Amino acid sequence: MPADEHESMRALSDDQIQQFIRDGFVRIDRAFPRELADEARTILWRDTGCDPHNQATWTKPVIRLSGYKDAPFLKAERTPLLHAAFDQIVGEGRWRLGSLGFGGTFVVRFPHPDEPGDDGWHMDTSFSPDGGDPNERRANVRSRGRALLMLFLFSDIGPRDAPTRIRVGSHFDMARFLAPAGETGMSQTEMAQG
């Protein structure tokens, strides 16, 4: 492959890759077309049971939705730009998307006087203990079963619009914290107690 063709397949600059290593995350703007975001948002609004044009229907501070296999969600996570970024960060052939459709949960937040009850710090776990309870998810220093956590934004947001907060550099702190637990790792409960 000619060098200029290879360069055109790069999704992330060298500075972005260094930022990912240093800070633990990288932001990829325009990772999927706005039209997909609009389609996905329409589905999410429908499933919240709320009317986007009537704030009186926004009766809860947060609604969680999951398990989407609809086309706009699947297309959003499968863009060539994202896959090129995954190859650069994780390594070509060293990652795969989950098989259950768009993974994870959509946390839909609304302006509301009540506390949402989920606005503290959080770490996603990735595997169940060998031979143990499949509902007990764990994390270890190697991130067994997980290469990347993707946070998709399907609407424009500002700093006061309740986006997921990311603690810059926390991957170093968590690696030191999880290292003594070895391959077994820790559950969310064990991490909270530590």
C-alpha cells in the first residue's frame, strides 16, 4: 500500500494517540454522521416515553435504556473512522465489537430537581469470575475482556448538560489500585470498599 494511502486511513494524529496514553481518553469529533445521531435520538425519545417538545413529560432525572440493535446505532459504532481509531489504539486484529448489538446503556438525563442517584464516580467492569457468579462483574489491571469504553453522544451538549465526566489520568490510579488483586481483579463492591 502506498505511504500516502496508509496515511489517509489514520483516524488519530500522533498527538491524539499521545493524549490517549497520557489522559486515558481521546475525543473523536464527527465519528459518525449527524443523520445517524438524529435517527438514534428519535428512537431514544420514543423509548423514554417522553416528548422532546414538552418538558412536563420529563418527570424523572434520568432514564436508562439498553440493548439497541437498530440500524442507526449499529452504523454509528461501525464507521471506518472509528475502526481505524480502534486499530491505532488497540492494534489491528486485536479488538472486536460486542455481538449483542449496541452495547451498554444509554443514560438519558433531564433537568430535574431530584437527585439522579448515579452521579458519582464509576468504573466499568468487564468479566465474570472463572466458575463464579456470572452476575458479578469484575475489573483487573489488564482490563480483561475489554479494550476500550466508547461513550457516544447523540446530541450536542455543553459542560452543564450532564455529560459523562471523565477523570483525566485515572487509568494510572486504577492500575495501581487493581494491581494487587492480580488476574482475579475486583468487583464494583470490592472497589467501593477499597
